[in-house]
Amino acid sequence: MSDAATLIDLFSSCADGASAIGAPGRPALTYGGLRALVGKTVKTLNGLGVGRNDRVAIVLPNGPEMATCFIAVASGTTSAPLNPAYRADEFEFYLNDLDAKILIVERGSPSPAVAVAQKLGVRLVDLVADAKGPAGDFKLEAREAGAAIAPANPGAAQPDDVALVLHTSGTTSRPKIVPLSQRNVCASAQHIRRTLAFTPADRGLNIMPLFHIHGLIAGILAPLSAGSQVFCSPGFDALKFFAWMDECHPTWYTAVPTMHQTIVSRAARNKEIIARNPLRFLRSSSSSMPPQVILELEEIFNAPLIEAYGMTEAAHQMASNPLPPKNRKPGSVGLAAGPDVEIMDEAGNLLSPGAVGEIVIRGPNVTLGYENNPKANGEAFTHGWFRTGDQGVKDADGYVSLTGRLKEIINRGGEKISPREVDEIIMDHPAVAQVVCFAMPHAKLGEEVAAAVVLKEGAAASEKELQQFVGTRVADFKVPKKILILPEIPKGATGKLQRIGLAQKLGLA
């Protein structure tokens, strides 16, 4: 298969009658059906005045329609999937920041995004699916007939058009927009396909959220590029995972470590299902996996666990442990698996094996830069290398290991949280004088959000009250699990508030 540079080319050689998308209790959508759906959707969007590089926000629950809607929208416009768990304030920020032309929601959706779109004048389009029809088949219907305006750039997307935009948490309070071109996402999908040796005989059980780069690229695009089938669950559910396994007969699945750990805890009572559905491999990415859990999973499933390293700016995969018979090194994120991966010092010199420094990447899957953010781009690129912000080391065999993060982003089971974003919300509480959010260690999630707060003189507020206050403004995973109310927050030698090391200083580590 020659390399594809657009989403339409990515699936062009897959057999018309082969199954592409499955889902619990639904007949499968074929590749022929998927291609027809893409063509029809691009035509509908063009009819609404939306074309190449115009932003289309998508707020849909996980499942086959989210997968196919992403593919179809990204084939002729720029797809902007948003986390359906966001609150109204978050939707308002993202829809504004993206300059979204339309918002796609399920017909009858109770999402706060609907009212926000109406307030901002973003056109609403309903996705209508037939629950008895093929998994992922849908039609789009605009809520109000608008004047027919031809888009500036109709038709199928070209290689350098932006396929997907996602926000990344910066250490500043403002998340950065990461534009990924057709070329970027196709390169990454094909890198993963080669790493995992996908064939049309493979079937993936997708449990990853599809507003996340891991789910979109590794869960959906990579296997589809090989003509494999993807069975789309409504989202991770430990109680249903093994029943889905029995229905889907997967040969593999990809997940974040916390999901794998939950699966481990339920595996003993599902041994027969595991035996009936042998996996070729399991894949883990988005945060590091304890080596003890890797061993346990490999014993349970009698299959190798492939640990990979990804980030949004690389359209997901940067490095991966290889499939057997090549060596897998537990605790390492493997070999460069797509882009070039090196270790750089602060002065911009590439380091030799064994030296610790910042992990840097370059390659066809790497974004050309953040949108409208020359300052961030100046800091992110050195001599053509993108600085990941992760600290690591490469051994003599080329295997990369992460040793920490240079910045203070909180990594809660693969969900990245900007502490400054949470700071600013807590500071809005009338009783709060000072706040610093920081990461505290968590046995399963790796890190959890914590905050230290100083109240205004004579003011009162409890931990629970502050948590509820934050909970009205952001998704639950961003709400601090521990808020310490202190007379003073410990400062560094220069009098600055320091997030790093604060958990230890305050006895939370």
C-alpha cells in the first residue's frame, strides 16, 4: 500500500464489501458504505456553506456515529471534536476560540453546547442515526434553513488542508490550538498500522474516547487504513467490556493504563471469554504503565502488551515498543515509531545515548506549529525539532524512557489538566485570596489535582464548598480532589509560588 496523504485516500483501497465499523447489537457498516457516507456528508456540509479548512465542532457521545462523523467531517472540512463532559463555560471558550462555523450534535441532545452555540450564533446541525441501521450510518440536518452560500473551498480535502484541530493544555491558563493536516493524521495512522502490523483480518474493540487523539488515530484511523474492522463501544465500561469482547471477537484493543488496570481487576471471573477470544496484542498509551501491571495483563491475555508514547502535537504516536519477536522493554516507551526521536539539551544540542534531556521529535506526523501563537512556536521548535516538554533518555539500542515532565501539567490517567486554568476559577471565589493548584501522586491515575488556598481575612469557605464551586465551571476530572486551606502557601527561595514539589512540602506525597 502506497502512503496516503488525505483521509479519502487512506481507505481508498479497502474492499467495498468488507466490514469497517461495528457496534454492540448493530449490523456493520462496510467500507463501501463508509465511502458513500463520506461523500454524502461533504456534499451536505458544502451545501451549508462549509468547506475545506472551515471549523466544524462535534459534540457527540462515544460510539460508531462519533467515529464516522469525525472521518466524514475531516474529509472535506476541519473537524473539531469536543469532550461532551464539558460545562457551558468550557464550550463557550472552545467554540469561540475555534471560530466554529457549525456545531454537530445528536438530535435531541441535552448538551449545554446547544444553548452556547445559539448564544454565539454558531449554526446547529443535528446528526440523525437509525438505531437499527448499520453502525455509524447517519444523515445531517440543519436546524434552521439558512441562505445557501457556496463555501470558498468545496470538495475533498487536499494533503495540506487542516483535518483536525484539538486544544492542548499549556502551562498558561489558555489552552493552545494544535492544527493537524491531512498529511499529519494520515502519516500517524500509517506509522501505527506498520508498528502493529494491521491486516484486514484484525478487529479492534474501541473503548477510547473519540475526542482524544489516542482514540481517533490509534483506535479508528490506523486499523481502518489497513482494511481492519473497528467495533465502537459507547465508551469504556468495565462491567460491559468482556461481553463486548464476546460479541466483537477482537484481535486487539488500545487503552490508557487506568482502563487496563480496571480490566485486570475483572479478568479472573471472565477467563472463559478471554480464552474464546485470543488477542494478538494489547496496546497502552497516554501515560506510563507500571511494569507489574504489564506482566499481569500479558499473563491474563497470553498476549504481548505494546507500550507506546504519543502526544497531540505528533498526531499521536512518537515511539512504541515493537511486536514480538523484537524486544519489548517494560518501563520504556520503545523505539522511534514514525517521527525521528532524539534527546536535546537546553542549548539545542542533540545528546548521545544514556544522557538525560528533553525529548524532541520531527517528522511527517508533527504539527507545523500552534495556531496564532508565535511565542509558543518560538519556544517549541529548535533547529526544526519540536520540543515535547518531556524529559527522557535514549539507551544504546534506541529505546526511549521518560524520566519526568519539564512543565507542571497534571497528567491524570492520560487527561492533561492545566493547573493555571483551575487556579483562575478558584480565584473567582469571593473568599479566596491566593491559590496554587498542583499535582499530587495517585496510586492508579498517576497524578490527581490538588490545591493550596489562602482565604481572605475574615472570610470562610470549606474544602467541599470550593470543590463544588469549581465543579460548576469545569469537567469533573479537573476538580481538585484535595484542597488544603492554609494560613500561607510555602514559597521558593525567590519568593515565587512553586507547583513542583508542593505535594511533598504539604505532606500529600
